[in-house]
Amino acid sequence: MRAPSPYRVCFVCTGNICRSPMAESVFRAYAEEAGLDGRVEVDSAGTGPWHEGDGADRRAITTLTAHGYEQRHIARQFQAAWFSGLDLVIALDSGHLHELRALAPTPEDAAKVRLLRGYDPEADPDAPGGLDVPDPYYGGPEEFETCLEMIEAASEGLLDAVSEALAASEPTPGPAAEPTAAPAARKEDA
């Protein structure tokens, strides 16, 4: 019997040097800690090409390292062709959410796009900024720390959703299991 395909998650922000590489590192660590390495593949990209080929912002690296996260990253731009190979596309703010859904080739692909903070049960969609993870690029260390806190708070809920999707896709005795859709975020995504 062939091993199941890994569940693929891609985090997307603007330039792929601050928020999405941070989310990629955090979520990869959470998945590994949960024993899902090999079953979950984690990646990131940006909506634009401005930083393609660059590493993560030094302040993002400093923040991740200070909190014990590994960081290995080269920036790239998200491509519409990637949708077919992904289970979830996680947007870091509502602008990315709308841009990615507009880029999606099919309604099924658009449904794969979710806001990261939609997985944080404490996030308030009615607060200023809604469910966005603010871009720390023009800020200092405090903004990167706040960004990391938001990512960590949402990553637990995202891990639960991915774990549920993996469990639902495992073969069961009897009739063949139905393919599963991408897990829904816990809060409004639009």
C-alpha cells in the first residue's frame, strides 16, 4: 500500500521576507512537535516578486532564533499553478486573502485560501485590523515580537484543523473514504 501524500500548507504575505517565513518556521516546528513531520509539508511565498531569491528579513530571523525556531528560507512569489498541489493557502492579512482568491483558477482552489488568525480562538474579527497579522517591516523588534505572538496563537488552531483533516483522510475499513476538503477556519475569513 502506498503512503498517503503529505498535507501541504503554504503561508503567503506580501514579499515573503517577514510574516510568511515566520509563520512557516513556527508551523513547521508545531507540526514536528506533534509528530506530523513527513505527513505535513510547510512552505511560504509572497504575493509579489520584490524579494525573490532573498533570505528572510534579519529582524524576522533574530526574533525566530530568540524563540528557538529554526529558519531556512529563500523568498519567492506565489504562482497560481501551485494551487493544485496545495491543501491550504494561508494568507497573513485580508489583502492577501482577496488577492489569492482572485488568483485561484477554480472555486475549489479559492476555498483553500484562509486567514491565519481565523484559527486563533482569541482573535477578534471586529477589532481594529480584524484578523490581519500586521506587517512588521517598517517597525522595530516590538512589531516582530507581536507578529510572532499572533502567529503562535493561531498556529495551534491551524495544527488542530490540519490534524483533523489528516485523520479524516486516513483509510478506514470498509468502503473507500471520501476525499476531504481543506479545513475551515474557526472565524470568518472574508
